[in-house]
Amino acid sequence: MVEYYPEGWLIDTAENRAALQSTAALIEACRTGQILEGRALVCDSSHNLLVDLGCVKGIIPRDEGALGIREGTVRDIAIISRVNRPVCFVVTGFQKDGDGRTTALLSRRAAQEKCREAFIRRLVPGDIINAQITHLENFGAFADIGCGIVSLLPIDAISVSRIDHPRERFTVGMNIRAVVKSIENGRITLSHKELLGTWEENVALFSAGETVAGIVRSVEPYGIFVELSPNLAGLAESREDVIPGQQASVYIKSILPARMKVKLVIIDTFDYHYRPAPPKYFYEGEHIDRFVYSPEGSEKEVITDFTLQPHEALS
């Protein structure tokens, strides 16, 4: 079965390089409808993309630049933003100019249609897929789930530990795994926190009596929440001059599974700007129906049931 990936995953593969080596190889790729990738060099004044194919010049006409461009449902920024980045395409034909130079006619839209029909339309809630972060907003992260087709990962679905902005977890271009949370009104919404481990899996990394690193996430009248890992936070006693976003050294006073709590004492805090590291996943499967975050016997149950999420056929 053909696999579909976020844009940029194919460009350095042996198969892709072989297809760009000669005009004959491109003609064969045209015949088979193979999805290829090249780097977009220029977006001209008519919003056609010029693509580096190595052996010949390649062009993606504006109307073939993305799904929705022709219909007016997608803005031209979807084309312009690809300059100096990999673009996927299928070769649709060839033409020669007055000097006899060959130009390959390409379609990114056709590659996206293939991806949508053969891959995205078959997804159901709970499926775990590859994705690549394309841009970040206050309310969430957008991720390419295949051939430049983008879905939303809401901020509250990124991790159990709350964050103020997705840039605290992700950088643009970061490759991640994500869960299909719901399919509704023709849109796929993603989740991520279910792959970052249960409370028990995360707390097993720590022991009472240790002093460890953390990040201050919120300061409340009753205490200070400090993140120990993306899916685990503990509560420290109140202390003056502590600000959300600071790094912290914390002493683990006690771990209480029945109450799903970690009690902390802040030793020190300091300001430090860091670049998020790629996520570490506890779950490596291809599908998950139900995720139970809370430990057995806990006073509070925290569950995600993907079988109950909206699931409409994509048009």
C-alpha cells in the first residue's frame, strides 16, 4: 500500500532522487502517477510555483498549487508560503518552449487529491498518524498530515500539563505523532496528549525525596503548579516572586496515586528560554480506542474515549 507523508519527508529518499535524475525517469513517474517532491524556488507574479527538478525546469500552475485554490476556498498564501520549501506533486505532462527546452508540468493539487482519497478519507477517530507542525497560533498548532493537507491540534489537546502557547511544546517543522480526535464538518481535529503517557507511566520516572527540574505553569492562591513532564504536574506550596514560565528546581515531598497528586517544594526558580525538544512517546501503536490517564483506584477518572468522538465521512 502506498504511504502518504507530510511534505518534506520524501525529498531526500532514494526513490525521489532517482525519479528526478533524468527526463526519462520523470516520464515514467508521469505514467505511474508517482508522488514526488522538489524544492520550490520561486512563486512568480501569477502565483505559479517554479520547482527545482534538477534535470529539467518544473512548474506548478497556480490552479494546481493546492486543493481549494481553483474553487476560491483557499487563499494564495498556501502557494506563496511554499517558496524555499519542499512541495509534493505529480507530473502531469511536458511542454517545450521556442528554444526547445523542456518544462515539466506539475500538480500539487493532484498529489493532495490522491492523499485525500487513499489515506485521509479512510481515517477514523483513534488512528495515530505522522504529522509535521506548519504554524502555531494562540489556540493551537496546525499540522500537515499528508501532502500539505493541514489539520488543527487544539492547545488543550497537546498535553495534560497546561501551556499558554503551543510554542512551549513545538517548533515549526517539527515532526510529531498525533491521534485523529474527531472528523466533523469536513475537518479532522487532532489530539496529542494521549501519546505522552498515563499519570502512572509519568510518575514512575520520579521518586519521593528527589530534587528535579520543572517548569512553573501557573501560580494560584492555594499553590504553584510545576510541570515535571508534559503529562505530569505537581503542586508546590506558595512562594513569593514566582512567575509562570520560569524554570524550577523542586523537591518531591510525596506522591499520592489515590489522589493523583504530586506534592512539591520549590527550591529555586530562574528565567531561561529554551527550544522545545521533540516529544517522547509512551504509546507507539497505530490506533487507540480508549486512553485512561488516571491510575486505577484514583478518586478522579480522566479518560479519552475515541469511539465516542464525532466521525463524519469526509466529502
